[in-house]
Amino acid sequence: MRTILYYMKKIYPVFLAFSLFINSCNVISQLPGTGNGVTESEAGAGIKEALSQGLAKSVLQLNKEDGFFKDALYKILMPPDAKKIENTLRDLGFGSMVDKAILQINRAAEDAAGQATPIFANAIKSMTLADAIGLVKNGDTSATHFFRIKTTDQLVAAFLPVIKTSLDKLNATKYYSDIVTKYNNFPTTFKKLNPDLPGHVTNKAVEALFDLVAREERNIRQNIAARTTDLLKKVFGAKW
């Protein structure tokens, strides 16, 4: 029962936000047609619904145990500056220490991913009708690009303290600090390293979210089966 309640608490905010997105689409007044059988209000609502679908799937996929860690594409590894540390320690038999650090780094990202929901919700609600229509017409992942510009700074600001707290809570900061300290103490280490672990994890987590949203947007535009509502079928099935 406690496990079920845990996942219900994780999933509920996403569905609440999704409901808000759809409701926000309904307040747009009916406007003249666009010349292809789709009204401007439908075009605006359609892109918002597509974004809502993409972000809901992205948050749900990443904001769970192993959402990052067991995904070959999004698993967060050591920062590039620390790769030499990792290789050296593995060669010296400290592989388990490195593995613990990588696991907890990914747990921190999974913990932070849920913070994206209210930020995404506000960005979609603030999107103007002109913005939405333009994004429908521009195609590919233009909506995700627009979204990235609007929300990246907010996501980083929201993720960073959560990730810092998670890294500390999960002892990732300690594991990583131990690795860096051990490497820096080697007699052959002349260049001491101290990479920004929270910043690295935050950037990777934000990149993963936008990559997933972009994949879903492209899927909706190109794949008829992915248009799961009548509105998506009408808007993205029209010729622009």
C-alpha cells in the first residue's frame, strides 16, 4: 500500500497539470479559419495538447526509480573533466566506489525531474495564440525549441537545489568527493580536479527532459497513430 501511495503522489501532479493544460485550451475563443479546415483556436489548442502529451510522458518516464539509471540514452555518467579520474580509479581497483557515485548521481536526477511539472504548466498557459499557430506551421521540433527557450533557466533554478539536496541525501556528494580526493592525493596527480557535480547533473537532467519532449513532438507530427485525440488528428493531419 505504501508503494502504491508513493507512486500515486508522484504521478498525480503530472495528471493535474495535464488537466490544467487542456482546460486552458478551452478558454481560447473561436477565431476565423486558417484556410485548411482548421480554426486558429484549434491550431493553438492542438500544439498545446501536443506539448502537454510530450511533457507528461517525459516527466513520468524520468521521475521514477531507474528513470535515468537504467536508460542507456539518458543515464548520467561522470563529468567529462572527471573521466580521467574514473578510468584511473577503475584501473586501481576502486570500480565499486565509482559505480556507487554514478548510481546516486542518477537517483538525484530522478528525484528532481518531478519539479518540471509546474514550470511546464505555466509555460504552456502563457503561450499566446499567435505563438501556438506559428509553432504548428513551423514543424519538426519547433515547439520544443520554443519551450526550451522559455523554461530552461527556470528548470535549472528549480532542479539545482533539489539535486544538491538529493546528492547529499543519497551520499552522492560524499562518494564523488571521495573519488576526487583519492585521485587528487595520488603522487602523480599534478592537476587537481574539482568538477561541479550538481551543475553537471542538473544540465544533463534538463537536456534529457527536452530530448524526450522533442521525440514526442516529432512522433505526433510524423506518426498518425501517435495522434491519440480528435484534435491532434485534425490539427496535425492538415496541410500547412
